[in-house]
Amino acid sequence: MTNNTFPRSVRLLRTEEYDKVFKNPVRASEPGVLVLARKNEDTQCSRLGLVIPKKILKRAVWRNRVKRIARETFRLNQHSIPNLDLVIIARPKIENLNNEELSSVFKRLWLQISHRLVK
């Protein structure tokens, strides 16, 4: 059985880790969400970072909802994603998506980014 936890080792934590992804990323986007990715040579697993600005989602409850759904879809799909560093950036119109739509958007983006980086 696979381990579907979300420990610190699968998170982007430091500024240097985010900067590596921002320098030369592969992009995938849907209305309201942008995902930047880069191959990860440092660890043996995919890692996730989140950028959910107050300017886009004013209330902490709204930002936390997006983070929670992003983490959950990543956690459930992390074994099908190759070794990548992923950064999710919230964009305008993300507030119009309900939980199910947001979850399906993240799943589609994981697949898109995986296919683009495997090529």
C-alpha cells in the first residue's frame, strides 16, 4: 500500500527552493490557477509549494480553502507525478470555483505538467 501522507519532505519550504522553480519553469494554467514546475534532482519525491496572495483572496478562510484542496489533491496524486518541484499560484477568478471544480482543475494540471516534463 502506498503512503499518502504530506510530510515536510514533500513541501517547498525555503526561498531558495522556490527561486529554483521560478527561474526556468514549465507552466500549465487554467482559469484562476497557474502551476510552475521544474525537475527535482535533489530528492526522490515530488514537492509542492503554494503562493496564495491576499490581493487575490482577501479572507484567510478563502486562502486556506484553496491551500487545503491543493494539498489534498497533491497528496492523493503524488505517486503518479514524477520527481518535480511544483508551485501553485492563485490568480483572479479562483474564487469562482467551488471545491469540486478546484479539485478537478488541480488534477488536470498535475497531468498536464507531468506530460510536459516527461517529454
